[in-house]
Amino acid sequence: IRDSSKYRDKTEDYKMACGLAKLRRDGFVSLNADQTPGQVATRPLTFEGRSLYVNADVAEGGWIKAAILTQDSKSVSGYTLEEAIPLTKDTTKGAMSWKARKQLDSPGDEHVRLLFQLKNAKLYSFWIE
């Protein structure tokens, strides 16, 4: 039998507190870019929704753009980075859009890739509704 009395005194040295941490939606991990713009592409995917949303923290002078690519990474007309309207604010539900298109066209049975370009921003998540 072990004498636990020698351990009891050590607990008096510790202060205890209870707290609450609040994280943003999907805020555990992000893809980050600084002053030098960076890009990330998804694996090939299909979808049924019409609107692309992002959860992103965009700093002063930063932005996020999105493009649609074919399965073999070729640009889709109307959905290029050059045609993308940059998202320039911190948001948990930012709608992505393009100059001539506000919504996505359904790819049908074809697989596409999403390409995100970021500058001074953190991309937490994306989804299509």
C-alpha cells in the first residue's frame, strides 16, 4: 500500500479555474496565405447546389477568389480567377461569385475541381448549397 499523504500537499500549489473558449465555425484548421498570393485546388468532385460559400478570415488588403476547373485542371469559361469577384471581408458564410455569373451551373455527372486563391487570408472551409 502506498502512502498518498505525501501527494496531498502538492495539490495546494495549483490554482483551478473554469473557462469557456469560443471558436468560429470550422475554426480548428485553416489554409493561410500572406502577402504573396497562394492557391489550393480540391480533388475532383461533383455537386448539386448552386451557391459556393466559404468560411474565411480576410485581413486588411486581402482577398479570396474561387475558380472552377475541369477534372484535368483546365479553366471553365465564366468561372476563372480573372472573372471572380474577390471576397474581402471576414465571414463565416461568404458567397463566392463571378462577374457574369452569380451562381454555379450544375456539372451534371462530370467531376470538377475548385481552385481558391488567397492573399492575406485564412480559408477555414467551403461548401456548396
